[in-house]
Amino acid sequence: MPNIPSNFTLGSSASVTRTITDETVREFAILSGDTQPLHLDDTYAAQTRFEKRIAHGALLVGMVSAVLGVKMAGQEATIIFLGLNTNFTNPVYIDDKITATCTVTSVREDKPIVKLAVSCTNQTNTEVMNGEAAVYIDPYPIAHSP
């Protein structure tokens, strides 16, 4: 069994919670270049199936990354994404409070590779995303001199 941090043992779980604000969505639109009016224009969004603006799905992916790289890895490891499969199950609206959770479902015996169930829920505990992540865990980052 590879030597991995205890936060990545089978069954381990961690979460982060964040409110998706208008500012968050607008900043992400600028950063990503995804300025689709569904995310930014109230009048346009009111005419869609969602009836109001929704957040970019990639914001939820970023929250999963924060759980893995900050909450679970901490200062003990460097996390390298190998893959992420997601299903967006419900929209995320402006001012929704989202909780992203990652739970270890398998650990390889021969390498520090871990699979995790990922999910995001809103303030009413409605699932808005689910999926699976695979990460490589480097438990001993090498210090590089400048």
C-alpha cells in the first residue's frame, strides 16, 4: 500500500461551502471568457428554461479542486488531477449556498492513486452535481531552490 496522507484513506471525506454570488459569477465569466448571457443577463436568462441566471458549472469543479487540494491535502501532499467525470443534475442560481464534498472510494495498492465520489448540494440539500475524481497523491513534495 502506498504511503498517503490519512485524509485520503478509504472512506475519508471533506467538504467546503461557498455562496455563489453575482460577483463570483461575473469574475469567473471574465477569467474564463465564458460570457454567455445565461450567466450574466437577467432579461435573457428569464426567457430560458431556468427562468433566471445560473452559475457556470465549472465553478463547482473549482470547488471540488479546493476540497482536494486544500482541505484534504493540506500541507502534506501535492494533488495531481488525473480525471474528473461530472454530471450536472440541477442548476445553481445566484446566491445559492453550495457545499462540495469528496469521499474516497478506492485506493490503489501499487501507486498513490485515489478515486473519490464527488458531489455538490445547495442550501436545501438538493444535489446539483455528482461524479467521480481520480487523483495522484504526491505525499512528499520536493523543495526546489530558486
